[in-house]
Amino acid sequence: MRKIIHVDMDSFYASVEQRDFPDLRGKPVAVGGSPDGRGVVATASYEARRFGVKSAMSSRQALQLCPALIFVRPRFDVYKEVSIHIREIFKRYTDLIEPLSLDEAYLDVTEDKKAVGSAIEIAKQIKQAIQDELNLTASAGVSVNKFIAKIASDYHKPDGLTFIGPSKIVRFLEGLPIERFFGVGKVTAEKMKAKGIHNGRDLKLFSEEQLIAGFGKSGSFFYNMVRGNDERPVRPNRVAKSIGVEDTFERDIADVEEMKLELDLLCLKLSKRLEAKAVSGRTLTLKAKFSDFTLLTRSVTGGYFLRTHQQLLDESQALLDKINLEGKKVRLLGVTVSNFFEHEFDAPRNGQLTLF
């Protein structure tokens, strides 16, 4: 039986800013976005979250919820430096580390380097080292697989440590609200609730065939997850050919400016994933699915490597502008980067892009 830890930093970007700038401590802080209402929030401090401000929210909406919100510009070089230090702490215990982003990772400590033996004790030591060496807090989840460990790390935030052992998994999942299941977004949650699925106990009443019929390939995933079945190993060296994000909207969108705001949110998420993997890509692909379920993709490849939020946003919006959207409504947008350079790279922005 494996021993898996999921470590998730608490309000990472905002916590680093409050650590480095004492005048921000105890105040509602948003990293990213701007006080003029443009852009999106990358991370919100817990003081801001109490007002309902959260990541990927537009600045305009965040200000409506919290007029006293303080916006600060992201310092990704600092966040990356802190992230490297955190991973060095992880490496003291195991080489089986699978980063998901700058601020979270899975660790397989079934056989740990220090022969501690207890995954709970290892999680405690990691949390303490992060506090002592970086003056930051992290939350950790401990269990027998990745799915349960990830849910557990979010259970008692901030600065939490939750262990869900084999004997508790079934009961825990049965009582878990459907929104808390990994892979269940807002649209899927509403679809499930329409079918009477409000928690894990309801979900278990459906056969795998019924879930596949209702939710496509994800149905098989949901069937296994609610039963605590997750055999995915922790993969420290996953080689991806592309990294992308997409979102299906609760209602079809006809307004182009609203589409561009959604692209802003998607590009923010994508930039964080690229940063975490330390990769840049020369090819960006925009995907759009319309209300009649027709699918369209447009790609651009150029002489420089894309990684930053602004780079991704500029190119994806430029691709959107080249699509004839007259009389059309969009139900899904997605942005993917491929053609990777898998090292630290900050090529000058030059060269003519080629559309194909």
C-alpha cells in the first residue's frame, strides 16, 4: 500500500507578498489584476477570500466584493525561487515528486530517504521546514493514493494536515459534496445535481455505464474515484507533448469582449502550468466549440517561446480576432501550448508568426 502526500501552499503568491512586505499583512491582497478593473486575480490572500475574492476572478468583480482590495503586481521570479526551495525540502525525503504547479506537488514516501516510516510524520516535518526556512505555511493531505491525498490537503486549510486512512476512505467519500471531487467543475456539478447527485453517496448509486452515458469518458473516472480507486503513480518525469486548459461555460457566449475575458482567465491558468513545468512552447492553439457543437481550432507558431500570461493572452486573442464570430455563440474555449523547449528560456520577442 502506497504512502502519498499532497502538499499545497496556502495562498502562495499572496502569502509571499505579505511575508516580504509587512504593510500588506492582515489586509485583503490580490496578486494580479489592477484597481482600474482590468485583468484577473492570480491569487487572493485569506483576508480577501473572506469577501469572496478568489483566483481567476476578474478585477472588476473582485473590487465589487471587496472595495478595499489591494492589488500587487506578480513577482514570478521570486515565486519560482521559493518553489525551488520547497522542492529541495521535498527531496530530503523522496525523489518521487510530481509537481502540479509552483505551489503544489504529490510525493510518494512509501520508501523515504530518512527512514522515517510514517507519512504523517514526514508531512509534519515538511510543513515545519517550510515554516522555519521560508516563513510560509502549507497544507498537506496524506493517504494511500493521489486522489484522496489531494482532497485531504484542501480539507483544513490553511496550515492543515489531514490523514485519510484506508478504513475511512469509503465513509469520507460518501459524505463528500460533489463539488469537492477532483475533476468536477461548476458545469459538471450542476449537471450531476440535476440527476440527483449531490454527494459521493448519491454518485455511488449510478453504474459505470450510466455515468459514461451521462458524462462521457469522465464517467469511468468518477465511478472509480468515488470508490477510492486510483492506481495512478507519482510521476516525477512526465513528458508532455502539450499543456492546455479549457472551460465549458454555463451559458453560451455571444459577446466577443466576454470571450476575451474568458481567454484572460484561461491564459492565467495556462501560464502557471507552464511555469511549474519550466517549459515554453512555440505553438499556441486556440479551440472554440460553438452552440451547434461544431469545433474549430486555430494555431500559430513563431520564432520565440511562449510562457507568460501576457504572451499567451496576446496570441490567443489575436487568433480569436481572425475567426468570423458573427451570429455565433461559443460554449467552450481552450488554449494549448506545444512544441516545447524544456529548459529555462526567455527568448526575445521577435520573428514573424505564421498562421496555419
